[in-house]
Amino acid sequence: MLNKHVVDWKYEINLSDWGSFDFFEKITTLEEICREVERESMPLKSYTMMHPKAKLSREQEEAICKWTEELGEQLLAEMEE
């Protein structure tokens, strides 16, 4: 079951392909990462039940979303150059 979730997540957001993403794919991916964390969809509840330390704190969620926002702004600035 966990393997299926990993495969599904990689299909949705595969950061291994980041270098081949165009600008819009990168921005969309960053937004999706933050959205999934805010919804508490990641890490999966089934995973955090087995690994309670993997559950993100509110501070960690905020840090991830701040990182995605800052990287998005950096990408926008680079595009404007």
C-alpha cells in the first residue's frame, strides 16, 4: 500500500524531473507542494501512523510553504531578467 502511495506521489510531483520542467511546471509544482502540506495530505496519515516522528509540525509546514513561495519568487525574478 505504501509503495502505491509513493508511486502516485512521484507521478503527481516528481522532483527528479525538475531540470526539465518549464517555468509554469515549476511554479505549479511549488504551489502543489505547499497545498499538499497545508491539507496534511503529505506525509500520508497511513505513514505517520507507523512513523509518528514523520508528522510535520505547524512550524515545519510553514517552513515548507515559505520555501516554496520564496523559490517561486526567485523563479519569477529570473524570468523577468
